[in-house]
Amino acid sequence: MKLALCNEVLRHLPLDAQCALAAQLGYQGLEIAPFTLFQDPVELDERLAARALASAQAQGLHIPSLHWLLVKPEGLSMVSPDDRVRHATLDWIRRLIAFAQRCGARVLVHGSPAQRNPLPGQSLDDARQRLEDSLRQIAPWAVQAGVTYCLEPLSRAETVLVNTVQEAAELVHRIDSPALRTMLDASAAAQTESDPIEQVLARHLDAGDIAHVQVNDRNRRGPGQGDTDLLPLMKVLHERSYDGWVAVEPFAYIPDGPTTAAFAAGHMKALWRAAA
């Protein structure tokens, strides 16, 4: 198992310190939320990518992926009827794809529920079509950069647009690009999927839909800090010789970020041993 920590768990620390602590806790990678790296969006450039990569490599870490792509700058939307807003959003995503390529990340996880929710007065069908159109524009940029762009299914508490892995897979299949896939977030899946999440994972791994996995509890705390049993999920990954990354992504840090990260690392390693 290649285990990464989502860096916003430690965002109170400078990036060098985040990398040092993640490595000390036994993670092999740091999944980066770009908004944690800058105050002004103009700072997201090749120099920042080089610094991020150097910080990770100094601790023997990889940067396998980016997520929380559209938190900053403010006012972005994949589905806005305003062409100016949507074009600004796509321009930002193109910059993120270039940033990912420069810092070695091979996957971008597109969650960002607020930036894909229908706007007031906008129909769900219109928002869905605009999301699909936006992803069609993103696909060739991802192909050119050699990265995979994953549409993340999220819970209905976060968004009304793309809630299940099946919905995400159907959208990605319509676009039919090798650079577009989906992923599974354990917390969202546990809240939304009608089948057990390990069955959902197995079905879509076998179909070639899944390029990334995030682990957390349905209560949005870290893995092992609630009643979501992730052992069946790990067994599916082990049985299928999954070679992608598993990223720890809690949203509630109890009692704090470093303790949550430490507990999650130990818990996930124990599950992987049990799965084997």
C-alpha cells in the first residue's frame, strides 16, 4: 500500500514541517491541497512547484496527487451560465494541471462541491451538462501533461451533482478520454452508496474506472475514528493488486491534526497487514 496524507491536516505547519512529520509517521506521500500553499493565486507557478517537490523529496516523500482544487481563488464555478466565470475556472484548472506535472503529481482529484453545485435558478440538468462540457475541455490538457483527472463522487450533503461512483463513471465514459477517471472517497461512499463500499470499489476497479482512493470515516473523522469498517476495502485493494495511492483525508481533526494523522497511519498499516 502506498499511503499518502492529505496535507491540509497539517496546514498549520510550514510545508517543510508537514513533509517531515508525514515521513516520521510512516507516510510515503503527501497529497496537496493547492490552497494551503499560497496567499495570492499568482504564487502558483513553477517556482512554487519546485519548492513543494524539493520539500517532499528531502523527506523521501512523493507528491502523488492534488485535491481541493477550486477552494481558491474565490468565485470559481464549473457550471456557471456566465462564460467568464467558467472560462476563469478552466484557466485555473489548466494552471493546476501544469503545477501537478511540475511537482510530480500524477492525479488530480476534482471534488470542490461548492464550485459544481447549480447556481440559484439553474436547473440540475443544465449544471450537469456544463460540468460535462468543462471536463471535455480539461481532458486534452490532462492527456498532454500525462496526468489523470478524477471526478470525485461526493455525498448528497455536499452537492446534488454526481454523488455515486456509478454516476461519475457514466459521465467519464461519455467523454471517453484516457485521462479522465473517477475515484472512491470512503466517507462519501459510506454515506451515499446503496451497496457496501467494498462492493462498489471492486466493481469499478474491475471496470477500470478507479484511479485513486481516499480513506476516512463516514463521520468525517480519520480512518478508525468511527464505525466505518475499512478492512473489506483494503482486502479488495490487496486482492486486485491495486498499485495506486491510498490517501488519508479526514475533515474533522480530533483532538488535533498531528494526532489524527498519527492514528490514521497506524490504523491503515494494521488494516493492510490484516488484509494480506
